[in-house]
Amino acid sequence: MTGLIERLKLIRAIGIDRPLSRSVPADIFTRLAEEGLRVTAQHLRELAKPRRTATLAAVVLHLESGLTDAVLGMFDKLMGSLSRRAERQTAENTLTSVRDAHGRLRTLAKACRAMIAACEQGRDPKTGWAAFLRDVTLAEELARPESVDPKAEMVNRHASLRSFAPLLLSSFTFHGVPACRSLLDALRVIDALYRSGKRKLPGKPPLGFIRRSWRPFVVVDGMVDRRAYEICALNELRDRLRAGDIWVEGSQTFRSFEDCLLPLPVFDALRNEGPLPVQVGLDGTKHLRGTADHLSAALDQVAKLAAKDALPDVVIKDGDLKISPLRADTPEAALSLRNAAYGLMPRLRITDLLLEVDAWTGFADCFTHQRSGRPPEDRTALLTAVLADGINLGIARMADSCRGITAGRLAWAHDWHVREETYTAALARIIDHHRTVPLAAVWGDGSASSSDGQFFRAGGQGEAFGDVNARHGNEPGVNFYTHVSDQYGPFHTKVIAATASEAPHVLDGLLYHQTGLHLREHYTDTGGVTDHVFGLCHLLGFRFAPRIRDLKDRRFFLTPEMKAPQALAPLVGGTIDLNHLTLNWEALIRLAVSIRSGSITASAALRKLAAYPRQNGLAIALRDLGRLEQALFTLDWLRDPALRRRAGVGLNKGEARHAFARAVFFNRLGEMRDRTFENQTYRASGLNLVVAAIILWNTRYLERAYAELNRRGSACAADLKKHIALLGWEHINLTGDYSWATETPDVGDWRALNRQTSLLVA
């Protein structure tokens, strides 16, 4: 953090006013900044003076914004790390206390028995009095409630906070909503203490921001404990920054929530012009009345089926819900067909495969030059740079493994042609081509998708920037969160922290994929489920159908006038405030339109809403709408085995894609060794592009393999083909030297099928 703040101060010292960035459209400002970050001093010298000045100013403001976000993101991580270490230490202390308590209680019980016996026999009960008092004191110490609270351990770790808090508070001016005035005043008090070197807080420091759970630690015997006060204030600052209640000028990530939404005049104009890009009516009362009627009918139907024990593979008895797991339905004939079809696939190198897919789709043309916008002239260097990202080899080592291509040539191609938007456009080109292949329709029509995160361990320089998630062991790493269509196409991917919730990112892939897929139904596992996701999916027109692991332990919510049937009453958790939901209906639609228009991403909006305190009206309204939709979904899940099977099949496709991606991303022990988020994103996007290219190539050649098997008289029915994944890779050489053909293959040229014995697909 110290290094980042030093760079930020250097940028600020240049003295360029931030309001200048608002004088040009955002996309033009971004293009100027990205161009300036890539050009050399020689290129800048060749520009006309006004263009050169504008480019340099955009670079400086872009760097200031990026560094601000990086520092505040680092602060968020540091506070999170402090909290997690305190929780782990508290858990360890609790175990130690339990062991000590057993011994002390035995000694105390023995002493008490001796005193009781002495009193009964008329002897002096004070024999061994000193040992008795010592054990009582130790028992009281072990019984202190704060000794098992992580907040007490956080206070004990105050020295860690002092290493970065003074620099943070002196480097930024925080702004906030009126409700955060007490916290802002407290931050100014703490900053003044650090600047002056004083040790004691003023007589009456601001206390309004302190939550009830923190108050026993901060205010002890009427006195304010400075260490607990600072820890509490910075912990609250982290939460309010996440929610958007507090913001910093110049930050893109930590902006005011209101600034992230469409301005009210713009929203009113769009509403008057109509229709709005949402899937609900503007009349909240009418919409919610219809939803309530639908919920009531579903509730009655499920209750009647449950009473007759007629729910498919579902039993509801005495308030207990049991759902039988799905059974595999892959026939033996499909396994034989898979082996025969993949056995006919031609053997080739990954470089030849990329050349053929490029000849079919022209995806390399999407990697346009940053300045000129022209397609790459050195196509071989570009494809080599993309492959270096995709197989996790890196530019330098790829140059050593690829004859005739230097590291400088690869670096130039990567710097000027490879960006996140060019990766997105190239992936869309491949996915759209895949949709046109007739065989792809065997697995679906492209209207359904699933998403899941895949953990990649961090190593080398990237180890310091990874996060430790206990689900994946004690080693740091990152998650690649990927969306996969029902046709196996991985149409979107992004890098998220290993410790981050997956739920906020579910909608990003559905909204920002830039392919021609028309998605209507989406599946996730339990990690992607929150009430807010249910609500926002409904507003934006997506059917959210997660496979929830602990569904039997979850409760669904009804409207106030509904009475749950006796069989389902134990599964009901409460009621929804329809009046509050109706009052905030317009605000919910404004939020959905803002997300559709790109004013704020879905993930950023959901993270901010999840961080809001409970009294925030918009967050509660979206939660209640989500609870209403989750109740409908739960009832559908119980009575519709086809829905359960669709979700299971969709998630299985994503899991199979993960195994495939790990096989492709094999270099450097499959570890993420990049330090910057930008380079990590390039690795994730390159991997996804290579996987999508292999899937397209497999699809087209499987068509030819099936045609050959049909010619030989083998049965290749569609109901067998749907059980055969497009993720075989044993026929592709992913390792060794990477050489490229000197001539571009013609679109109509096909490789000869392998006429030898079929190979078993991994």
C-alpha cells in the first residue's frame, strides 16, 4: 500500500484537474488513456501538440483513478485479512479454552465437594482456600464472553492496523451520505491523532457510527478504548465504501451508489419514450398481485401432491423435505459411439487447430490495433501471443518454444492488439459460428446456460496477490468464473478473488457476453444463490434455476394474506412486505435499467447492495422481490423433475469444461503467476478462447465422424449424441515446440479422418 500511495502522490503532483475527464465522452477518454499507456516516447513526439497533450492528460487521470482503486482495494483486503486472522485465532483460542476449562472445572468441582463435605462434617471449610480462589478466578477468565469473540482478537491486532491506517487517512478525503456523518467525523479525529502524535482521544469523540456488537469493546467502564475505536471505525469504513455510502473522488470502483445509476431526468425520459429494457410492468401493484396469485396456485398444487405422496422423487413429511438425487441416464450405446467417433478424429497440433478455426471464423481480425483499428498484419505473432495466454506459457517462454518468432515480436503484438475487448469480440465470433453448426443443436438451442468458478493456485510472483479460500486448501489463488451455454460454448469468463462470493457475478456473463445467444434460463450451484440475484434476474427477464445443496434447510416466504397448507407450513420462513416493495418498485426498475444501459455492472450493483445496512430501502425491496421469486422457484423445483434434470445437466457441462480447461492450462504447473489483475484477465480470456476454438473444431469434425459411422452402418441417433461431450482432447498435441504452417488453410479443406483403431476418450 505504501508503494501504491507513493505513486499516487507523484501522479497528483502533476496537477491535472480531474473535472477535465468529464469534458469528453467516457469511451473517447478511455481510448486516449489506453493508447497513451502503450505508445513510446517516440510515438508521442510524432503526435500533434493538442493530441499529445490530451493523450498525456488522459493517461495521468486514468492512472490516478486506477491507483486510487488499487489502494482502496488493498485496504479492503487488509481489513478482510485482519478479520479472518482474528477469527482463526479466536477459534484456536476457543479450543484451547475448552481443554483448559475441563481441567479447571474438574479441580473446581473437587474443591467444592471437599468444602461441602467439610461443612457437613463440621470441619473448617477453608482448608485449601487459596487453590479454590485461584480456580474460581481462572474459571471466570475462561467464561468471559469477549474471550471468544473475534472482535477482541481484532483489537489485540491493532499494531497491524497502525502500519497502514495513518497513510490511508492522510492520503484521501472521504465523502459520504448524511447517515455516515458520525463515521466521517471519527475518521477525521483519528487522522488528527496520527498527525499530531497524541495518544488519547478527545473528551467526546463521535460514537454514533458504532454498532451494538462493537459497543462493549469500544466503550469500557464509560471510557473509550482508542484501539477498539480505530479498529471499529476502519472496519465500518470498509463496509460503507463497499456499499457506496462513502466514496472517494476519482475512484471508479468506490463511487457513490447514486452516481452509478442513471440520472433521474434521463430515466424519466426513457420511461416516457418506452418501452424500458426490463421484463416487468411499471405498475408494481398489478405485477405483484399477479405474482401472488401464481404463488398461491403453486402452493396449493404442491400441497395436494405432497398429501398424496405424488411429488416426483420428493417426500415432505413432518416438516422434513427429502429430494432423491438424480440418477445417471447415459446408455452404454452412447459410450460406444463416443469411443468410435473420437477414434476417427484427425490428430493435429494446437497451432494447426487455431489456424483452421481462424480460417473458418476470422476471429484473429477482432484483435484490432489499439491506434489504427486495423486487423493484425502479423497474424502468426498474434495467434502465438494468444496461445501463450491460453496455455499459461507466457511471452518469453513461448518465444523459446516457437521457432522463428522473437520475444520482442510477440510482446509488440500483445501490447498493441490484445485487450479485454478484443478477446471478447474474438470469443463472440467463435461462439456465434459454433451456433450455426447443425450438430450443436443436439445439446440445446442456446437459450440456457450455467456458470461456476474454477480455482487456480497462485505461484511465483502471483502468490502474494492471491487469496486463501479454505475450500481449496491453505494455498492462495484466484477464481476464473465462466459461463457455459447448453451447447458447451464458454461464452464469458472473468477473474474474481478466491474469497469473493460468486453470486454478484452471475448476471455479468448473461448481460455482457456480446454473442448472439438469446439466454432465458440459467443454472448455478449454491455459491451463486442470493435473494438479490433472484430478484434482479426476474427484473431483467432471466429464469434463475440454481441447484441448491441445502434446500431442505432453507425457508421460503409468502405474502401476508397467504396461509401455508399444513404440509408446507414448516418450510415457510415468514412474510414479505408488499407495501414496501410497491413503494420501491420504480427504484427497482431504475436499478435494472441502469444495469442494462451500462451505468453500473450487475456485479458492482449487487456487491454494493449486499454491503448496505439493513435499513436501506432499495436493498430490502430487491431482497423481498428475490424471496418472492425464490418461493416460486422452490415450488417449481419440487414438482418438476425436468427442471431438476436440466439444471443438473447444465452444471455438469460446466464441470466437464473445468476439467478440460485445466488440461489446456498446464504450463507453470497450472499456477497463476501473474501479479496484475490485467495480466490475470488475459490468461483467463486466452484460456477461454483456446477452449472455445477446440470445442468448435471438435463439433465440426464430430459431424464428419458421425457421417462416416453412418456410412458404415453404425447407429448415430440424436438421443445418443447428446450424451457425448465436445471436450475430448486426446487427439490434440498441446505440448512440445509450437510451429505454424506457412500457408493459411482454405475454408473448404478438410483433414482426413483417422482410419485406425478408435481411442478411448479421457
